[in-house]
Amino acid sequence: MQPLTKKMSFRARVVTGAAAFALVGAGTFGAVSATAAPSPAAAAQPATAGAAASDAGGKNLTRTTHLTLDAATKAAQAVLDAAKKEGQKVSVAVVDRNGTTLVQLRGDGAGPQSYESAVKKAFTAVSWNAPTSELVKRLDQAPTLKDIPGTLFLAGGAPVQAQGAPIAGIGVAGAPSGALDEQFAQAGAHALAE
């Protein structure tokens, strides 16, 4: 028998080489991805095991206290009840420490602008850990504070604290004065103390 000495064309060599390269690459990638996957035993272990060892006693962690949804709802309802006793139609918002809305209620007959204003007042109160009526006074020294997105420097926001730190904010809008709005916001904060 005669040995096969016929040469492959350039095109055939390129296609064959590319196919061989693809097979080798696929085999290598499969081996790498197979070894990169965690074993079932490793996947079953909590992710915090390694983090706890490198945390050096928790000094890289912070703990916060958050208002529960039930508590936020209780505060919001206390606001609406206080406003109703005074014959006022308001909206109320309760936000957490991060300014995220937990509960927002628009009382029957409250104006359309009150809904958004209540959220902004709550956010402002928790951000500075102060009633918004006090924060309005700071605008004399720092008028650009009012330019911070999401804030509203009008009376009607009250912070909620636990152990001296802010954990929530209650904002009220819709009464004919900011003083009334803030009185209702304080009623919500006091309901949480009961």
C-alpha cells in the first residue's frame, strides 16, 4: 500500500486547526469551571464562617435598629387619628433610618401635594435626627441645605429615636400650618413609646 502523501489545502488546514483549538479550549474551560465550582459540602456551610474569622471581633460591622412594619403602621394611624380629632385632612409617611418609605397613608380628603410632601418631611427629619421645624431655622446659616434632593425644610417632620439614635422619621403634610403637621407627627412618635 502506498502512503498518503497528499497535502491538505491551506483552507482545510485552517479549518482543521481551528476545530482542534476549539476542542482543546473547551476541554480546558470545562476543567477550570469544574474545579471552580464549590463542592456540595462547601456550599452547605454558611457564608459567614470565613467572614467572621477575618472580621477581628466585629470591628468592621455596624448594627442598626429598625422600626417594624407593625410599629410604623401604628404610628401612621395615630397621626391620622390625631388629625381627625382636630378636623384636619393630612397625609402621613413613615420612613426607616435609610429614608425608605415603610408606610404611607393619604387621609380622606387630603390634598394631592400632601402625599409627596409627607415623605420628604419624614426623610428630612430622619436624615438630620431633628424635627423639621428646627431644621428650617438652619437655613439662615446654610441656605443650600434646601437643595439636597428628597428633602423638604418645612415643619411637619419628626424623628423617631432608639437609644439616642434615629431609627425612623414621620412626616405629615396637609394641615393649614406646619405647626399642626408637626403636632400630628409627634402624636405618631408618641404612639410608639406606649
